[in-house]
Amino acid sequence: MTGTPGTAGAMLLDRTLAAYGGADRWASAGRIEAELSCGGPLFRWKRGSAGTFDRMRVTAEVATQRIRFHGFDGSLDGVLEGHEVRLERDGAVAARRPDARAPFPGGRRLLRWDSLDMMYFLGYALWNYLAFPALLLREDMSWRADGPDTLLARFPAHLATHCPEQRFRLDPATGLVTEHEYTAEVFGRGWAHACHLTSEYRDADGVPYASRRRVMPRRPRAGGAMPRPVLIRADIHDYALTKTR
């Protein structure tokens, strides 16, 4: 994949940005405030009862990969900045892991995650989802069209994400993402192939956001989602995008 999208890719990028509120809006975007509930079998496998979150408030920066989960672990906030993850109380660091990606997926992480592991995965995943339109504008991202309604993305190593290459399938009528395919390498590099379904889009001051997200196993050859089981569920109850200028 090259660093330039080509004519077809550039046209598809423009159409997708327009669907999500426009390039100008995302070029000047500063912060996203959202409220999240999530859980599912994969989280229960790794964290037991601590793998379910209900109406947790989230603050995400747009231009920089930084996200805060308020009350992530009791009185502790969870913070992700790139590949570093922290737990904080009133601004003071209670626990920190500077290179949180390095230990995955082996060792004890095959069976269980601690709070910092969970914050790393959930933090980078949600930042990528919330900031998706801004990713289309980043100079360190590489995009190309794979058909009339599909974008292939190549992520740089310094951005925490599922895997280097990911596929986004778009609704031909609206231009919004309906399926997101990737390998969740923190679970397993050779087998954790996922199809993330986005639906029930809502509008926040002219910006559509997927209020209902479900992660399914991906079909091994044809791609797309298998009919069951739901591996992870995530619902966005509220969403607001603020400007930097």
C-alpha cells in the first residue's frame, strides 16, 4: 500500500469525510466527549465481572492519540497516550505502563488481563472508532480504495491500533462505515480476525456517530461477519465534538 490514495481513493476519502460532517469540521476538531457502555464474552474471559462497563464518561483528543476513561477502575481514571497507559487519581499517577503493547498477546495475557491491559485495548480501540473521520486526514496514515465502497488503511507503528492493515466497508447510499475488518493482535496475531459492525447512527450537531457497535468473528475467506456469536458489544449513549478554533 502506498502513501498516496490515487484518484479513486481520494474521491472515496472525500465522500467519506463529507458523510461524517466534512473535512473542515474534522480539521478543526479538538475533543470528543462521549458516554460508553460495553462488555461481552471476550471481556469476561480476560477480566471476569470487571470486564463490563456501564455509562462510563470518555474524553478523547482528536489530533493526538489521547483518551481518558473517567472512573475506569473504581476511583481511578484510565488514560491512554499512544502506547503508554496509566491509571490516575485526581491527576496523580497510581500505575503506569510505558510500552503497553510489548507484552501482548503471550504469557499470562493469554488467560487474563489486568486493569492496565484492559485500558490499553479499550482505550486505543475506542479512540480509533471515535476519531475515525480525523484518521482520513492524517498525513501518517495511508489509504486506498478497494472497490467503490471499501477503504483499506495502513496505520503507522506509533499509533496504537488493532493491526497495521484494516478494511472499512461503507454504505453506498450514506458513505458511513458499516463494517470494519481487522485482526485484534492483542488477543492473537494469527486467529483473532474480527468484523466490527456499526449501526444505528445518530446525529450530534451534524456529525453522525454509530451508537450501536457489535464485534463478530470474521468469515475466514469471503470476509464479512459470521452470524454469531457477539464477541464484544459497545453502545455510545451520548456524543459531542468540540473545536480547537
